[in-house]
Amino acid sequence: MEKEHEVHSHTLEDGTVVTHSHSHTHTHTHTKAVLNRLSRAIGHLESIRRMVEDGRDCSEVLIQLSAVKAAINNTGKVILQDHIEHCIVDAVESGDHEALEELSKAIDRFMK
């Protein structure tokens, strides 16, 4: 499968124009671990749905939902760490301030 690349330019504060591309699909160091974590969280959510269908105690359901939320938050942290180590390092080296702004927005949404 061929990767698509979006080529675009940024004008730096000093007037320098930086042109680079972002791959729409990219791989990081922890992609396999992230996929495994997501699969476990999906399975856990499916079991919670069965708990609700079976009329299980609300407290038990809430405890299990809390566990899924924690798993998802931890998965987000792994993705964020990978993003900083790869994409953001590249962005800083190339003077891509837009990537830093996008990271900031993503962190704000993730933290809500």
C-alpha cells in the first residue's frame, strides 16, 4: 500500500519558507503496542456492554468503565510520547510551528 504525502509550505518568522510533507499514514515505535492496547480496550468495552445487557450492578459497570477510561488515557500517553519523539522532533528541526500548534490543540482536547 502506497503512502500518500501532503506537501505544504510554512513561512517562518524570518521569512524563510520551509516545504515538507506529512504522511497520512505513518508508523511509530509503539504502533503495535498501541494497537494491542486498543484491542484490549475494545474487548473490555464489549464485556461491559454485556454486563449492562445482563442487568449487572451499576457500581460494577462504573468500575469497569473507569478501567477502560484509564486504559484509553494510558494509550493516549503512549501515542503522545511517540508523536513527540518522532513528528515533533522533525517539526522542530524543520521549523514547523504549525505542527507544534496542532500538538497543543490535540493535547487540550485529550486532556478534557
